[in-house]
Amino acid sequence: MKPFAAFSVVCVICALASCMNVDSGRTAEKTANRTADHPLAGFWKKDGCADNFGLAIAPAGDKLYSVSFCGPNGCFTPGTYRPNTTIVGDSSYKVADENNIEVRGSSGFSKYNRCAHR
């Protein structure tokens, strides 16, 4: 294996294995609750609500949200998966309505719908 390829493989393994930003206190999950001031807060998943992974969108201050990826082992610490955002007016997000949004990723926009729980 060429040195650069070996380095790339090691970087990917380290990134996947370390999970240094896992929220052990489950803050993202506990605070992802819709309020009058933060109507987009909640759990969001692709393709229905059956998956055991998705996004926890939680209040993160005045008119800001944290967006944390959640999987079977927990969620990223708020503010570490994606930068805190207003969502509305942020070019990385499209809001169709209060239950349907799109989030820009490396392959373009992905649709998410609001779910009752993680």
C-alpha cells in the first residue's frame, strides 16, 4: 500500500473509531424539544421514522439550533457535528414546512422528516 493511501485509511479508521464528540450526557437528545421560540427542534430522520439514526436539532441560544447526528450509540455533542445555525436563512438548510427539511451534505441536499423520538 502506498504511504498516502495507508495514511488515508488510518485517518478514516481513527475518525470512525474514536467518536471523541459523543455526547455521553445525552444533552442533544434531552434538549431536542420543540418550543415556541425553536419550532424546528426535535428528531429528524430520512425515509420515515424507522431508522435508529438521524439528527437531533435542539435549541442552542437565541434563534440558534444545534444539529447533532445520532446513532445507536448516542449523539454528537451539540455544536460539534455541524455548526450552530439559525436553519432558516442558512444556505445549508431548506425548510419545506415545520415537519420537513432538507440538509446539505457532501452529495447535495437530503430530505428529513420530523419524528416523535430518536
